[in-house]
Amino acid sequence: MKPAEFTYHRPDSVAEALSLLADNADAKILAGGQSLLTLMNLRLARPSAVIDVGRLTELTRIFDDTDDLILGALVTHRTVETDPLIAARAPLLADAARYIGHVGIRNRGTIGGSVAHADPAAEMPLATVVLGATCHVESAVTGRRQVAAEDMFESFYTNSLHPHEMITWISIPTIQSGQGWGFVEYARQHGDYGLAGAGVLLGLAPDGRITSVRAAVLNAADRPLRFVGDDVIGEKPSRELWEGLASRWAGQTEPSSEDPDYSRRLCATAVTEALTAAERRLAREKEQTNGN
């Protein structure tokens, strides 16, 4: 199918893009186009105007702040996957990007576009939620504001942006020494939508006891879900502990699949394996530290 008739705009600056958004209440922003164009071709989205932000190269930059990485909304998934600074400072984000579609899609799709699209089965929303990212949002009408990633996602393909707002930057807290991470996704084949997936951050004290643990899961509800394991702080990690924690968290999910019980079991397995991977990374870090 072909999209319904629309007016096409291609601004040269963020200010111009925001002005166009303010003047067109039902306009849609075109970044990589990997999600929007499909919806438009199926007539599931019928914006009167499309604002192509492809010329806004200022939003393709990456900044290394003290405790955060600042990514422009137009940083592509392929850049997230391959950039050495992201790999060093936010490796969970880089690893999650590898699961997005295929290379052609990752070359075009953007982190800001994925977050704004708010697909509960997508990797970038999950990664931003578990990492505690902050979205910087701008509007010609109301100015600037910050939205925690967890508050950005409201329901299926529904974000908390106002019609005149656009994500411009995303702050990603970097993974610190003593934090382990894991990302696991299950799909029928690489490039397909994830049937289940989990990202985790785990903190361990020098004596090996848990100081913090949190996770986010995809395709388990109408938005990425975040869980915090305050009740296991102070305990020693074990496979039994991870399986129990994962089972409890998976029991709180609301998958929309034809077989919710299967989806919950797959979710629990993903969380267990992600926690195990995080624990192993911390063990290797400790070995390397002691070896030096």
C-alpha cells in the first residue's frame, strides 16, 4: 500500500523542526523511517505532515560527560553497536543494539526514533529503562524538560510526549566499576521481534554480597517493565536466588501473546541468564583486578 497524502518538510535546524511541530498538531517526525514509513504505508498512521529531521547533524553527536554519555536523538543503532566509547561506557546499550533487525535497519534507525516509537518489543526502550536514562525533550511552545526513560513509555506505541515536543538528546548513566550487566533476547531467528528479553544491572560488594540489582524486560506488557530487587540486597548470588527472583518478576508481567504462560517462562529464563551473565562479568573483573 501507499501512504495517505501528507505534506513533507525537511528543516535545517532543531529550531525550525520545533517550529514546524508547533504549527502542525498531528505531524510526525521522520528520523530513520524504519518504523514510521511502515505504519504510513499500511495506513495505520496518517499524519497530515511529515517532518524529516535527517539534516539535523547536530543530533548525531555523542558526548562523554562525567557520569553520563549524552547521545543525540539521531545517533543510529549501528553507531550504538560499534562506537568504542559507547562500548566502554555503556556496553549493555551496545550489546542490545546488535539484536535490532539487520544491519540495513541499524544503519537507518535511530535511538531517539526507537524510544519515541515506544514499541514494547524493542531493544532501545528496554536498555534506556534498565540503565536509568533521561530523555531531553524540546518544544517551541513549552521549552525544555527532562523525562525519565521509565516515564516515557505509557502503552503500546504510546509515549508521554506532547504533540509539539521532540526528543533531542538522551543521557545514559555509564556502568561503573563494581557493576555487572547482562542482556539476553530470544527470537525465532536473528532480526525478528524478540519473544522475550531482559537487561540487568548488578552491583556486588567486595565480599560478594548484592548491593543493587535491577532489570527491565521487553515484550512482557504494553511497555518495557522495570524491576528492582531491594529484597535481595545483602544476599550472596546463586543460581537458585536468580531463578526465584526471575520467576517472581516474570509473574508480574502481562504479555499479550497467545500463550502468556509460555511468555512468562521465557521471560523468567531471560532474566535468569542475564543475571548470571552479569555475575560472571563481575567475577572476571575481580580476577583481573586481583591479577594486577
